[in-house]
Amino acid sequence: MEDIIYRPIGTIYSPFKAPADTPIQPIGGIGVKAEVEIFPEYVEGLQDLTGFSHIILLYHCHLCKTYKLKVKPFLDDVAHGLFATRAPARPNQIGISVVRLIRIDEKILHVKDVDIIDQTPLLDIKPFVPDFDFRNEVTIGWLEEKSANASKTTADGRFND
């Protein structure tokens, strides 16, 4: 199989300058504002995005250099398989966050409810559509009794080796 190469379409600028103390999920970044700068050659693609209250940001977790297939996630003291977690250090360091879109000023998206490190390369934007993204009868495995702690848990740098 050929290598897959992604090129950033912009950069995310947030108040979080280092992994430590960064929220581990968007729920922990409620009210945190950020700016997403779109590179000039992609600005035309922002047309009609202003009608959406929330967008999905797909980005490159650029500070994660390695990964392990068993990790001790932020919300547990027990190691789990990497793909049963949302740990940022992955074989393909792709992050995903649903954020609130406040406004667009030409090439700058003003967003909030952010859990993303400053100067993160943006790979893609998709509109969040509840009718498309909602699921009934969801189970969340080992996170069942732990997910409520995500809003008050911050990163400690464990995945940035």
C-alpha cells in the first residue's frame, strides 16, 4: 500500500501552549476560545459554513511522536488497548474535536469549547449535524463510570514522548 500524505489546510491557535493542563476532551474546554486560520488557497471552501453552530475539526497531533498499543488513559489507572481509548498518541496522529463556531472573519474561524494545543496543524473541517452524528443505544465500555470526569481532567504530557 502506498503512503498516505495529508497537507494541513490551516493552523489552530489556542491558549494551551503545552500538553500539561490542556483539557483531555472538548467538554473540559467549555468556554475556551481559539482561532483557526485557514490557508489562503482553502478559504473559498468556507462558503456556507457560517450557518452551522458546531463544526468538527480534524487535526494532526503534532507533539505526539510515538505510540503504544496498550496505554494508561487519563481517566483510568489500568492499561487499555489504544483503540479503546481516545489517547492522542496513535499510529496516525489524527485528533478530532467538535467545537462551537462563533463567527468567520475572512480566513479566521473564531471557535470555542476547545481542547487543542496551540499551533496544531488543521487537516479538515466538517459541519456537525445532529441528525447525521446521533446514535441511539450507545455503550461506552470501560468508560461507563469514568466519562463524567472528562470535564475536569487535564493532560499531563504522558502521550508526548
